[in-house]
Amino acid sequence: MRESIKHFAKIVSETFPIEEPIFEFGSLQVPGQEGFADLRPMFPNKEYIGCDLRNGPGVDRIIDLTSIPMPVESIGTILILDTLEHVEYPRKAVGEVHRTLKKDGIAVLTSVMNFPIHSCPYDYWRFTPEGFKTLLKSFAFQFVVFAGDDMFPHTVVGVAAKHSVSEESFAEFRHKCGRWKKQWTGPRDAFKNYRRLFISKRKQSF
């Protein structure tokens, strides 16, 4: 979890009506990020279910994002934050998101582009803004933005819904996203929170 992603999640929590239950896929708080990567405080008094392929801090259920064991339109809000690059079949995963998301729910996705390879346990993909748009093509509403260099951004984020969202919420969201993009344009966040993890892993390997 990066600081810029926590900031983006906070913007979402403050601008859109958040339907329950909230499912976060990729919720495992890896060593060095315990507590920091916990997004539950942003959604107080909401049913929040952390999901990952491995058990550990922040994980309530072991679930494969490409095969979500939930009925059609049963999840209110889906968070996939810096996780999609670790999913071997991202189109299948997004198809499951579309299937299980409620009619009035939203899906929030973030991923990396200009970023080092990082396991967890595997790292498969890098996404451009257009790549995100095509992944979210099946949603009636989609909004994609990036942060970093215009030709080589370090982060791509998106929000999607099966139906339109309120104009008031979207206007506020776009305004805050503009400020978010400006704040995180520089590379300072690209490696900040992972550098410590990389160094730690290297030390353990010797």
C-alpha cells in the first residue's frame, strides 16, 4: 500500500455513497505494512471483508479474485488496490467484479505502471490508462486517471459502476482527483513505501 493509494481511497470514501458489504481484494498487510495498509477506519460502521489468497493480518476470507464465491449483485463496494498486477487473469477478475457488484455499487481499482517488479507472490502486469479503460469497458460508468509523468505514469486508478453515479458526487470526486493527481505527479511516492520491504527481503536472502 502506498500513501498515494490511501489518499485516493480516502477521496472515494468521502465523495461516493458507500454500499455494503465492502470487499477488499488484496487486503493482506505484508510485513512492514501492518496497520498502515488497514483501510477499515476510512469506512466506519460498514461491513468490511478483507480478502486475499493468503491468510494473515487484514485477511478475513481466502478468496481468488478470478472466482468470487458470491451471488450475482451481492457486493456493495469492491476495492482492488495495487493488486491487479498480481492477478494472472485480470480480465476474468474484472468480469467477476462486474458479476458480483450491486447495481448501485462501485468498484475502485488502482495499479502501477512505472514501478519495480515486486512479488506478493507474483507480479504479472503493468497497466496504462487505456489498458484500465478497456478492462472496465463492460461498466456503464468508468473514470480513469493517472499520476506521474504523462508518458510514463507510476500509478493508474479507476472507479467503475454498473449504472451512472450522481452528478454531485462525481463533480466533487473529479475536483478532488485533480488535486490528487497534482499532488502525486512527482516520483516521490513511486518507491517510498516499498523500498524498505525490498531492502528487508534482500537482507533475508543472504
